[in-house]
Amino acid sequence: MTQTEKQKMMLTAPVEGLICRMAVPTIISMLITALYNMADTYFVGKLGSNAATGAVGVALPLMAIIQATGFFFGHGSGNSISRHLGAGDVEDAEKLAACGFAGAIGAGLIICVLGQLLIEPLARLLGSTETILPYAKEYMRYILFAAPYMTAALVLNNQLRLQGNANFAMIGITSGAVLNVALDPLFIFTFDMGVAGAAAATALSQLVSFVILLWALKRAGCVPLRFRYVRCMPSVMGQIFGGGLPSLVRQGLASLSVMMLNRAAGPYGDAAIAAMSIVGRISQFAGSAVIGFGQGFQPVCGFNYGAGKRERVEKAFWFGVKVASAVLLVTAVVGFVLSDRLIALFRQGDAEVIAIGSFALRCQCVTLPLVGWVIMNNMMFQTCGYTSPASLLAAARQGLFFIPAVMLLPLPLGLLGVQISQSISDLLAFALAVYMYKKYEPRMWEMYKV
């Protein structure tokens, strides 16, 4: 499909069908990615050690930092690319594509070098106890080596998706994810690498994803990577920063929140850290379908906002809110009813981990349906280039509200305070999103600009 044909489709086809068409591959990608994130926890759990399972949870903030960097450059360039293509400005879109890709590789190299040099203090900072520390260092070394191409792969994935090529983005992400699930038991058990094997499987599978996404970029008829435009980095960095800051805030705070959660759970033992790590993986999986659906909304929103089509943007937004809320309601009911069994999948027979984790999961399920409203508002503001409200909403759920909650609630409530922190945060984030929508949505059109 040519750029002209794609632009016509995005600006004239019914928005409900367009969103579903864009969303289905992205939902599949998100679900499979969440599954392979859970695979490390699942297979490492079979080693029979709370310290090993806890190490995967401790390393989760590092993964979030790498993802934050990739999403910053990927969403920052991709959201602006979709608006420029909606307005028919191809050259600026090409500049953004090249600079986003180059910036991600450079930032990934910095993370790799600094992380390897400071790996022990980094592991301690992320919440390692003395028993978890050796496992965490083993796991993190492989992840750090993979950082440059992991960040670049996220940029390619988001640029493909935000140009309306969700199918090609799905192929790249799911290929690596499926490979990771296959390699985990091979590296962990057959090669007897233990925790390090899980990380090595992740690193290798991410490299495969990167190579496939490079191939897909050429096949999909997307804006090409013209590296002569890298010299334009200073002139386009403002657009990348504006479009990517909410993602950087969201993922960066996700990293910080997991670190604080590990520290808050630490006084209650390795079982508490392992339990909250498992709950985090399950919650990530539960929300991944809705995030995938929201990412299907983003290119439709970006193209139509770039073309000044308010009615189509609003119609797409409310369709997204209804679907996201309904999906999360069903997911919450299932998660609440089956919480014991879900936790037991990862730590069969460990009564302490199951008890701690199942209660925390039930608490999160109570407020989970509210999260759809927060996600859709965040994505709309981010895609339309409204950095301040998007960044504030991105910060709310896992930073602005969660971090104070997980630091303060355990003081009077003990472990219960750790378990209910995310639910309190979700409730407050929902209230903030209602306020932000009423305040900023009209301004998007009163002060309209591409």
C-alpha cells in the first residue's frame, strides 16, 4: 500500500474497523510479549528457589529502564511521524524516523556500558537482598549486553505500528517472543545455566526480533531510515521529546515503582518479594491486551488529528474507552476468582508465596476496570502532542500515587500496605484522568496544531 493510499484509508474508513484492524496484531504482540515476560518467572520458579524467582523480579526495573528508553525514541518519533503523514509532510517524517532510531542505539550503548561497570551497586539499588544478589547479577549481565538492540527494536516496532503497519510490527515482536519461550527451558535446564539461561534466552530472542523488524521496515512501504538525516537530530529532538516524554515517564516510573516495591516487600522476606514479582507479571499480562488495543487507536488518532478531523478522533476515543473498560472488567472477575491458582502456577506448593500473592492480586482486580479510562486518555493526549497532561497521567499510576503509597502504607499496615498500594494508586489515577479530560480535551482543538 502506498503512502497516499494509506493516508486515504486512515482518514476516511470507519474508525471502529480501523482501530480493530490496527489493534488485533498489536494485541497479539502485547499478549505474547507479556507471556514471554512471564515465561522467565515461570521457568525460573521451577528451580525451586525464592531467591532465584526474586532475582527476576529485581531485574524487572532494569528491563523497564531499557524499555523506557526505547519507547521514548519510538513513541517520540512514531507519534510525530503519524501526524506529519496525516498532514502529507513526508520529508519531516523521514528525519524523525532516522533520528529516533539512531538516538535509541546510542542511549542503549550508554545503558550497557554503565550497567556492566556498576552491576553490583545497581542490583542492590533495585532491591536485591544478600541471598538474591548473586542470581540478580547473573541475570542482569545478559540483559545489559542486549540493551542497544532492544531499544532499537522498540523504535522500529513503534514506527511500523504508528505508520499503520501493525501486522509487520507483530511479526517482529511475536517471533522473538515465541523463540524466547522455546529457549527458556533449553538454556535453564538442558544447558544447566539456571537464572543466567533465562536472561540469555531473552537476549538472543530480542536480537532475532531486531533483525526481523529491520527486514519488515523495508517490506512494509514505511518511511525509510535515511541516515543522512541523523544530522537533523537537534532540529527534531523537540518533537521526539514531546511525543516520547510520557512514555519515558511511564516506563521510568514503572522501573522506580518496582524497585520501591521490592524494597517495601524486602522486610517480609524473599517470599514476599517473589509473590509481588509474580503479581506484577500477571497484572502486566492482564493489562497488555488493553494497551495493545490503545496502541491500535494511536495511529488512527494521529492521522486524523494531523488532518484536523475532530469528529473522527472523538469517535475513536470513546470507542476505545468502552472496549478497554469492558475487557478489563471481564479480566478482573476472572483474576479475582482464580487468584490462588494463578499464583500457584509459578510457585506450586509454596503456601506463603501463594497466600501473599493471591490477596494482592485480588486487591488489584477490584480497581482494574478503572485503568482503561486512564490508558485511553494518556494515549490520546500523547498522540496529539499534548505532553504535559500525557506525562502527568503517565506518572500518576506507577509514580505520583504508587510510590508514596508503597512507601507510607506499610508503616501502619505492614505487609497489607504493600499488597493494597497499587489499588489505591489506580483509584487516584482514575480520578485524575477524569479531571484531565474535562480540562484539556477541549483545548486540543481550541489550540489545534500539527
